[in-house]
Amino acid sequence: KAFVTRAKELVADNLEPPQHRHQLAEGFEKTSDVVAKLTFIRNLTSWSSAMMQPSEIFLKVAPVLAGNHGPAAIPALTQRMKLWNQLGVVQKNADGTTTWRAPSIEFARGLTPKQRRAIRDMNAMYGVTNDTLANDVFAQAKKTGSKLDSKWVENSKDAANTLIMGGLMHHGERLSRELTFLTSYDLYESEFAKEGFSPKEAHDRAVYSAVQEVTEALGSNSASDKPMAMRGGTGKLLTMYKSFPLTTSRLLIGNFFRMLPLMNKEGKVAAATKFFGIMGTHLLAGGLTALPLF
């Protein structure tokens, strides 16, 4: 009931915001957006920031997949890591022409039509690879074109924001998400097929489950997925770049309590695998100083 009541308030406020508060909030929102962009450009536009993104696959994705699917997840993830060397940048169109585009595992060599369809469904229905920090800061996924600017000016703005300012970080994070999704999809699709589901149902269930697994391991930077305290101008400034520690803390704390005796009857092995796995990978990567509360 509380959730529905709050949702009604949000809808009413967006449809007919009070005029005096609307102008003040709009000004503060623009200010917070500028601050967020400047801090992103200052701190997260280097090569090193982008190159750190694949490390999340080792630090968090591997333990989560192993917890949910068992030991078979690690060879599957290792096999998918080879896709980093063959990312496709050319899309073949139906009329025989080709289109250059951002690297994506959708166009990597060796994928089956079913796997390519899964990636397209994931992007079309859930937008997992758009929920990156760079997209959240520059709001590219939500931006509407200006009627005053020419198409060339709009394209230049998009290029400056997503390619020059935030492109390295965005594509590093996006490709990590795509690779995680495809590994998870293959594991789930095989499991659902063994359970007797039809090919279509197994595919649909696998896409949905893989999306949930990507969000569990890597979180989501989509504004709609964030707590209310992290939204709006004030929330943006006070909780800037806190999505990463929030995701990691949720993983550790949630799985710690789920693996305790008497807390729940099922999923204890999976929870323990995730908790000790994440702690172990961070210990290997950063020593004791990388562990929580040290």
C-alpha cells in the first residue's frame, strides 16, 4: 500500500508539478547535472578507468555465476572471455550492405543465431547495456533532440558526450555487461531446456533470468532502479558514484545473512559461494586492504 501511494504521488507530481517548486527544482537539477558531468570528466575519463571495468567479471561476476549455477559456470565464463578478442564492429544489413557501429558481442564471430537474438532481446526489452554510469551521467538514453539544432550539431553533441567524454568508461562497462549476460543466458537456457520447457519459453525465461543475474552482480545505473534517496538534484550530489559500493555491499550483506543458520531453508550453498567467493577474489586482487571493514 505504501509503495502504491508513493507511486501515485510521483505520477501526480510529474503530471502537474507545483509551479513555484517546479522552477526551483528544475534549476537545482540542472546544477547537479553539471556538477556530475564535471566530476565524471575529471575522474573517470582515463584509459585506466575503462580498463578496470573487465576486472568486475573476476571480482563479482564469477562468484555470482558459480553460486547460481555451480562449478560449470566458471568454464562457461572463461570460454566467453575469448569474445573480447573478436568483438564485431560491422553490422551486416538485410540488403547486403554493412554499417559501422560501436563494438558489441552481438556481432562477434562464432555466435549462433539464438545467441544473437538473445542479445537483441536483452537490449530491446531491458536495456541492460544502456544502464551504465556514463549513460546515467550524460543521460544519453533519455535525451531528446533539440528542434533548434541541426542534425549535425546533435550528432556532434552525442559524439562529444558519449565517445570523447564518457565513451571509454561506457563501452568498457557495456561490454562487461554484454559478456556477463551471454554467459548467464547460455547457462539458463540449457537448464530450462533440460527441465522440459519449449525452445521459445526456454529462450524467454533465460533472457529474463540472465538480465536479473547481470543486475545482481553488476547493479544498475538506471534512475528508475535507484532508491528514492539517490534521485533528484540533492540525491545526485550527496550520493554521487555510490551505486558501485551499494551494489557490492548489498551482495555481501544479503548473502551473509542468507547463509546463516535458521535464516532461510534454501539457497545457503549459493549464498555462501557468493559471499566467500567475492571476499576471496577481492583478497587476491587487493590483499587485506581490499576487504570490507579492514
